[in-house]
Amino acid sequence: MKIPYKFKKVFPNLLTGFRLGIAPCIILLGFFEKVQIVLILTILASLTDLFDGFFARKWDVSSQFGAKLDAMSDKIFAASLLISLTKKIPLLWILVVLEIGIAIMNLFFYMKTKKAKTLMIGKIKTTFLFVCIICSFLYVFFHKFFFFLRGLIYITINLQVLSGFKYALHYIQENKKPTLENLEVHQKVMEEGK
């Protein structure tokens, strides 16, 4: 059976949208301390994260919209997981606030420059963030290794702050580069002055 092109084009984004859709449910379940259900939803959402890109590449339907939706849903999904665990581990609120701050800053920079840039420090920070989330689940279920988790949270906080500075610095440097439009304006001014 041949899969219709319209379905192929929409399906990866539907998988990505699933993570956005369950984010409020995860937060609500976390506040009611239904951590087992949150864990099941997390596993399902992680599978959608694996398969949305797989199908987009396999069917050759990758798009800028899909890539942006995927990045945004990953951030919202990570924030919802952190929020769902804050009742058990209040220290995670710091990660939530910093992650939301970084997301807002990146959105602002994107709207100004129309360029999305991922820096290596951002990828490292995101890896540590997800390791923190996994270790937080382990702590909630087994009540062990809080000293290790707390250290991991502090490392992630430092990486978030460093990541925020690096993105801000990158934005400032990008804005200082002369653009074609600026060069044309400069040339006109120089010609009018002759």
C-alpha cells in the first residue's frame, strides 16, 4: 500500500506536536505526584522524538518549519518534565527559570536576525539537562544519590548561564558584521558627499 504524500508531509510534525500537546498534562500530573504516569508519557514522547526525524528524512519531507517545531517542542517538553519534578526536587526550579530565559533569548535573537544558530555549548547544556531529568526520575523512584543529583544540577546551572552568555555574545558579534544593505547605504552616503 502506497502512503499518500500529504500524510508523509504531515506525520512527522504530528509526532513532534504530540510532545507539545502532552506538556501541560505532564505538568499537571507532576503536581498531583503521578510520577509513574509522567514516566510513561516521557518514554512515549521520547519515541516520537526519535521517529519524527527518522520519517522526515526517510520520506524526504524535512522542512525548516519541522526543524523549528522540533527544537521548540524539545525545549517545552524538557521544561514540562522539570516542572513536573519540582514538587519532589524544588532545586529544579532554577533549571526551569534559566531554560525559559534561554528559550526567550534565542527566540528574540531569531526574530531579530532570522537565523537560528546552535552552539556546541548549547548542545552540551541540553545533554546535561536531560541527564538531570533522568537522574531526577531515578531519585524520585529510589530516593538515592541526591548528593550526585545536586552536583549535576549545579553543573547544569553553570552550563545554562555560560550558554546564555555565549548566545548573547554570538548575537552581538553577528550584529556587528557589515551587511550588504549597510554597505550600499554607506556607498550612497559617500557618493552624495563628493
